[in-house]
Amino acid sequence: LRKKVGCKACRNTGYQGRTTIGELLVMSDAIRRKVLDKSGEGAIEAAAIEGGMVPMFDDGLAKALGGETTIEEVLRVTRLA
């Protein structure tokens, strides 16, 4: 796993260049039914994941394991820390 190390080029942030972590919810029929039925956030998220959505935390974790970012940064931006 990567540890951040600052330098002049990155203004001592430990990150040079940019990458993103994200998730994209595509409105499928299953998710539409959950929304119209006023299902809770957890039920909608479960349907989205079942339909192939990758949650933002999981995308960040994969990028941290791939050396593109750090666990600390993933936790910071997903507000889990």
C-alpha cells in the first residue's frame, strides 16, 4: 500500500496528478420500483449493488490496493474516518 510523501511538485500533499473514486447509480427497473415504493436507502443501495454498481468506498479501496492513492485518503473522502 502507498504512503503519502510530500514534495515541492505536489505542494507537500503527497498526491501529484489526479484520479477519482466514484460510483454511478444507473436507474434500472428494480431500483425505480424501490424508489417508487419509498424503500429505504439500504434497500436501494442493495438493489444497485446487485445490479452491478460499485460503491465509492470499494472503488477507492481497489485504487488504494493498486497504489493509486492511500487508504487514509479513501477514508477521508468517503467520510468513514
